Amino acid sequence: MAAIYGEEWCVIDDCAKIFCIRISDDIDDPKWTLCLQVMLPREYPGTAPPVYQLNAPWLKGQERADLSNSLEEIYIQNIGESILYLWVEKIRDVLIQKSQTEPDPDVNKKTEKKTVERERERERERGPIVKKQPANTAKKGARKVSEPVPEVEELPPIDHGVPITDRRSTFQAHVAPVVNPKQVKMVLSKLYENKKVASATHNIYAYRIFCEDKQTFLQDCEDDGETAAGGRLLHLMEILNVKNVLVVVSRWYGGILLGPDRFKHINNCARNILVERNFTSSPEESSKTLGKKKVKKDKKRNDH
């Protein structure tokens, strides 16, 4: 498969036989892309099918169910044979049909970008804008004022934590300082450019941004298919009282259910990287907070 698909093929865990292939409608100019993650059990291809996961932000609901049914039907029709090639080509056919019937998911973004570029070009042709003075002060001299150039958002630095592996599942946290939702989107887009991150079974994230003017937090989270994981991650960030930070935890499923342990690993990954990168409060502040809580508890005991 590596020889056939080249850079599209990615090895996640060679020992556990977990692989991922990035499939698109067009290799040179992809519009629709999907990551197929598979784990090959020892019994494959003889008596067991691959354990698979379909990863794409646009793949939801009935469309996901239809594609899954098609892959399972291919397996039933070819029991005992290697079917990965057939699965990949089936998915590619679906993507090609989708590109012919539906617009590029980024077409709106591209149109917006072209519109902005045209507006900027017109502004350059018009030259600087002159601010008109009131009639009674015109003699004192008018001054030219250039329209302010919008600030370009810079991609925040992204740090990656040490992976945690348990029963073939791997968890890894990524963290970046953010001060507005636009930077959150930029960091997520940059992470998804990495083939390994894009192929993760789940990319759970949460962020907290402190709004100085309103003295409130702007925060949100995403489960990405791992029910309640995003909310738990955000709750951890609230407990640690971190601000202006985005945390993403990638999980690559290894084929063995972990139960509640999976949430423990997600939060441990996040906690470790937040502490290592100094997003949490200092040990002195933490001890003061704990001390205050302890005093309150002791007081209640004395009252009783």
C-alpha cells in the first residue's frame, strides 16, 4: 500500500498494525479529502475485517452511514481477501462524485479572499483618503489621513506534549496561546495540516480567552466524536484557572476499549502540557488558594 499511495499512506503504529491513508478526489488539486484509519487484526484477511475509522469534518449523519455500509458490503463480497485497496478506491469514487455535484467546501472562503483583494487593489488605485475639514476651519489647512491597514493575525506558536500510550491507544496534547477566536481557527487549521494529527480518531479541544473590557471569559469546546470529552477538558481548564490558551488532545484508537480511563488520559495530557508551558498559576498562588479553602473548612468544623 505504501508503494501504491506514497505520501498519502501513513504508519501510526507498525507493531499494532495501525495505518492511515489520506484520500482525496484529486491528488494535484484536492477539494474533498477524507482520512481512513485502519487497524489490521491478526485474523485479517482470513476471518476478520479491518477495524476502521472515517475522519472528515464534513462527513456526518446519513452520508457517513451510507459510506460505512458501502465499505462493509465490499468486505462481505470479498471475505478472505485483502480489501484495503478496494476500500480506498471506493472512497475515492465517492469523493470524485461529490466534487462533481457539490461545490468546493472552501469556495466561499476563496470568493471572500478574492473580494478582499479586489477591494485592496481599488484602494491602492484611489490613493490615500483625504479627510474633509468643516467649512469654518478649512483655511487652517486640511490634512491627509490614510485609512488604517487592518492588522494581520500571526499564527501563535504551537507546542506538542509527550504522548501517553495505553492498550494501543495513544494520546497527545498540543497547546497554543490565543487571544481571539480567529487565532483558535488558525491553530486548528495548522494542526490539521499534519497528516498524523488529521488522521487521529478524535481531536478534542477547548479554549479559554479572557476579555479584559468585559472582565469575562470567552470559552468553548469540541468533543469530535468522544462524547463529553470536550466538556471535561474545559472543566479542567476552569479548575486550573488558565486563560488565553487553546488545548487540543489527539487520540489514536488502538482497537481496545479503555472505558473511563480514556478521559483520565485526555485530562492528564492536557494538565501536563499546561503545567510544563507555564499556563497554570505559580505553585505559590496555588498553595495560597488551597490554604484559603482549608481555613474555610476548619472554620466550619469549629462552628459545628
